Amino acid sequence: MEFMDHFTNPKNIGVLANANGIGESGSPGVGNYLQFFLYIEDDVVKQASYLIQGRPQAIAAASYASLFVIGRNTQELMQLSTCDLRKIFQWPGSFYEPCLKLVIESIKNAIIDYWRRLNV
């Protein structure tokens, strides 16, 4: 799916009622802000959704990432970098870097929240 599709028709947007890991990144009311909701079972992401305010690149990045994380192991996701996502999404240059950083931080914070809930 291309950038414009993820911006004009975002996937998995909204609160995930059964989320057992919630992560945030950015500043609410000031620029880009993202909340990522994950449902994780046996250290594998089974469902993902998000709420976002921000520029089109951030919306598209969050939408794309919400599909990408499903089926992935938490340890694998904790190793992701913005460079990795840029290659996976096949997005050019550093234009998207702040938005990819927002997504990475939010996903990692959701995984940390999941681990805290498990007392790991």
C-alpha cells in the first residue's frame, strides 16, 4: 500500500479495547502525538491500533506500522530503528524521519507497558 492510501484511508485507527500494552510519543496539543495500542499474546502482537494527531506523514506511518507489527515478536520490535522502518515501508530519504521516530517510540513504549503489566 502506498503512502497516500495510508493517509487518505488509515488502517486500524481507534482505541483497542482489549489492549494490554499502550504507548505514547510526542506532545498532545503540540505537533505530532501518537498513542499506540497493542494486544500481545505470548510475546507476539495479535492486534494493533492507534490514535494520532499530526501531519499526513505521521498518520501514514502509524497506519502502515499498525499493519506491520501484527504477528511480530516483541523482542524483534524492540530492535527496530527508523532506518529499518524506512526500508520496510520503502519511503525515501529522511523526510519521514520524525514521523518514523514517533511511531518507533510509541510501539516500544507500548511493549514496555505490556512487560510492566506482566511484572517482567
